[in-house]
Amino acid sequence: MWVGHSHAHQAVVKIHDYLEDINPGLSRKVFGGVITSAAVSYVAVRGYRYYRARRTVKERGEAAKLACHVLREHLEQEGPVDPQKEAMITDLELSELKQKLWKGELKALEVLRAYQRKALQVDEKLNCVTEPIFEAEALAVELDLLSPNQRKPLHGIPVSVKDSFNVEGYDCHAGFSCFADKPVERDGDIVQIFKSLGAVPFVRTNFPQGLMTFACSNPMYGATKNPHSLTRGPGGSSGGEGSLIGGGGSVVGIGSDIGGSIRIPCQMCGVYGLKPTVDRISNQGHIPLMSGQNLVRMTAGPMARDMDGLILVTEALLTPRMHQLDPYVPPLFFQDTLYEKKSPLVVGFYTAIDGVHSHPTCVRAVMEAKTALTQQGHKVIEFQPPRAVEAVSNLFMKACFGDDGEETALYLKDDVLDRSVTFSYYMGKLPKRLRYMVSRLIGFMDPPLGQLVVGASTPPRKILEWWYLQDKIQAYKREFFAAWQSRKLDALICPGMPFPAVTAGTEDNVLAGIVYTTLYNLLNYPAGMMPVTTVTQDDLKRLKDPSVYPPSGALEKFVIQDCEGTVGLPIGVQCVSLPYHEETVLRVMKDIDTVTKTTRN
Ligand SMILES: CCCCCCCC/C=C\CCCCCCCC(N)=O
């Protein structure tokens, strides 16, 4: 390197001397010219790339809008519709819809049409759909030709799909223009399984650029709105799903979760969702972001409008077909024995994680869930996860941002940056020491966020440190399990996010809330999220009482400041169990739902 450098230096000196021999002062002109043209070319190339990215972003956005428009026109041309019948269809719970399709009382095509129309209507208000899946029509027509004994478990059920899953013939770019205009050749595994079960994937839904935030906006498709308050975000990253399902435009959908991306929009939009144990549901065919990072992995999971729908879909998904498509999915099919077990469970609960306070409605939701479970005969006891903020900061954040944000920066080079990723993008750009100092400063205003960002700013530097990180994660998993066993728990209930939906675009103010969800990605425990209650005026009164909700950090201060207009927003409960015990999670959720559904305000 040094030798090469000295050769280059000698060559420059020789050229300089040669030029000066010809004409004194010539070397300055030539070298000046070379440097200026190199700088101009650099700026021109970067500028051109940025211009191209902007064009791609604009074209993808317009193409998606046009696709929705084409579908709308197509539906209009089909002639008169029966709005009452369509409303009846889209109001049905998933299990009722399934029954009617199975019995042949409804045709797959008419159900598809009702949902297409409804999804487009909801999208006009909430901007949650990225594009329709046009092949849905052919699928529905084929299904209608089947004889009753050929019908499959999800015969004719329309399914919405987060845009980050591969759908044959469509782009899968997560908002990075470098991946745009490259239609994928094959459906992702979960899309294939849904189709093999007779379901009809019919629309793709919105997400935040790069998927690593719980906002829901990207430069191509813009920002998605919350179905319960148009000024608020739906959560993310599966925010398009949350918004569409919560807004009534889909009955079941597919999301993905590495830090809360299924559960956060479920809380914000009042829908049901399940983040399974990694590899219980195949994640093949999900956009491979962070795919070489094996310590905390992204997982696909179902989201649904109602509890029975979530159970029905999970049961249908956990089939041998999943294992055939992806042999790394263990051949562990839906365990009726766990789901239908009648003996009472021991369920742990906590209402807050040390350091990040929980909104009074979130506390109340857990307490109502606790009462519901007690009424159902379960034993509910207190449990506090050991050193949660520290574990998420030092383990989850180091694993997920261990590349110094390099992957995202690589894909975003000369791309249009969305507001939702600016914080992590520019933090990643800072020189390491400066980033560390900034993290410390953040810690003065928002101690848990400071801790998280310090974790992200001090990733492993060598392979040996990466191995040690893996060891530490294993050690934390053992520590957590020991605490779990000492209380003889079968399951756990807790808040899934310690506040309701925040004003769109302000998610960075409450980032530290992710410790509530990411903990269970770090541990790789299955976790479900379900609506339990809504924010009341009385909750807001208590929110403003420092003895109930101490405004100890920037997050809490922001939640108080942002609380106007939150009355009526949904709040849920997170239900957790041991790895590969999704059925226990569902059983606990069902037992809570049976009681709280009837009294939900
Ligand atoms: C390397 C640069 C350091 C950047 C620091 C960024 C700090 C951001 C803090 C928290 C972000 C965690 C987001 C996880 C949410 C992911 C949602 C999901 N995809 O499941």
C-alpha cells in the first residue's frame, strides 16, 4: 500500500517536473484542471444518480396509483353492485366468511370484489394499499370452479400482503429505488402457502422505507394514516396491514416482525396479530434486509380483524406444506393439545418496564386482561423481566445495528430519503466517536433512548466480539428462562407498546417504546397482540398526574404533550409464551378476548 502510494507520488512529481520543463506554470493549470474535472464528474455522477432515483420513486408511486385506478375502473365497468350484500360480506368475521364460502353460499369472486372495492375505498382515506394484485381475479374464478369436496381450508378468503413479501411479477423493494423495477420471479413461501390453502392474495400494503422503524412512510407511496385518527400513524413496519385491516378493508393479512413490526400496528390500529417463533412460519421470500444477521431474525406472521380469524389462519398455516417448502421449518404442526388444554395456566403479568413508563390505558388494559384470565380460572401472578432495557440496548441493538447502519446506507446511497429513517441514517453517518457522544447527550434527555443508541453505536468490531455477543444473548435467554421457570409460568401478559398511536411523523420521539416488543424478538419467544380497550378521558386525566405517569424523560413528556385527541384510540395487550408455544399464546389471547370483547368501550 505504502509502496504503491510512494510510486504514485513519484509519478506525480515526474509529471510535474516534465510539465514545468515544457512551460513554467503549466503543471498548475493541468493539475488544477484534472482536480476540477474529477470533482465536477463526481458531483455530476452523484447528482445524476439522485435524479434517477427521484424519477424511479416518482414513477413507482404513479404506477401504483395508476394500478389502483385501473382496478377501480375495472370494477366500475362490471356493472351494478349490491352495496348491501357487499357490506354484509365485508362485515363478516373470518370464521363466518369461511363457512359461507365453504357451503357455497358465497362465491370466491363476489367476496374478492367486495374486498377489492372496500380496500380501494379505505385506501383513498388512509393510503394503506401500495398496489392491487391483479392475478387475484383469476385465482377466485378458478376457485369457483372447484367442486365442494375440492375446497381447501381458506377457500376464497382474500388476504392482504405486506409489500416486503415477494409476489410473483411484482417489485419487492422496501422503498429503496435500487431494488425497484425488478419484478420477482416467485411468490414468497407464506404467499405460496396461503394460495395452496385456497386463499386469494389481493392487495399489497404499505411500510416504512427499510422497515426498521415503526413509522409507516416511504418516498414512493407516502405516509399511511391510522384508521382511528387521520392525524396519527398506524405504527409499523407492517403499518399498511394494520391500517387496512383496522379500517375494514381486509379481514386477514401477512406482516413481518423483527422488533415489533406486527405487534406495534396491531396496538395502534386495534387488530390482532401473532409474531411467531423464528422459523415456525417460513420467512423465505421476504426482502432480505439484514439477512446475514442471524442473532435476531425477522419472522413472518398473520394479522387479522378478529381473534377467531387469527386462530383459524394460524392453524391453517402450520401445515406440512410449510415444512415441505422450507425444511428449516420444524415439522411441528398446529398443536391442538396445547390450544385445547383445559387445565388452568399460570400467567405472569407486568404493566411497565423499568425506565419506560406505561400510559395509564396500557396499565388498565393489562389489568383488565388479568381480570379476564382470572375469571377464566387461570392463576395470574406478577413477573418482571430481568434488566429489559439493558438487554435490548446491549444485545438487540448491537445485533441489529452491528453493521453501523452500513447496509441501509448502501441501499440509500443517492436515493430519496424518507423522513422516517433520517434519524438512524444520519446517526449511522456520524463518525463513531461523535455518534457515541451524541448518544450520550440523547441519554440526558431520554435515558432509555440514550442507552439504546449507545448500544447501536458500540457494535462488535471483530468476529470474536460477534461470537461473544452471541454468547451474551444465549446467557440472557437462559437468565430470562430461569426467571420464567422460578415463577412456573406458562405465559405472560404485558403492554405491547406503552402508548397509543402518536401523531404521524413524530415516532422518533417515542422510539424507546420498542423495548416492550423487541425484548421478545431478542428472546425469540412467540408474542401476540390484541386490542383490549380504548383511551378514555379519565385515562388522560391520570396521564397528566405525575404521581401516576411521571414525566421522567423525553418520551413521557412527549406522550403527555401528544395526548390531545387520543380518546377512543385502541390499546392492546401483548401475550407471550415459550418458543414453539404459539398455541398457548393464542389460547391466552382467546380467553382474554372472550371476556373483554363484550365490554370493550
Ligand atoms: C448505526 C446507527 C445507529 C442508529 C441508531 C438508531 C436508533 C434507533 C432506535 C430504535 C430503532 C429500533 C427499531 C426497531 C423497530 C423495528 C420494527 C420492526 N421492523 O420490527
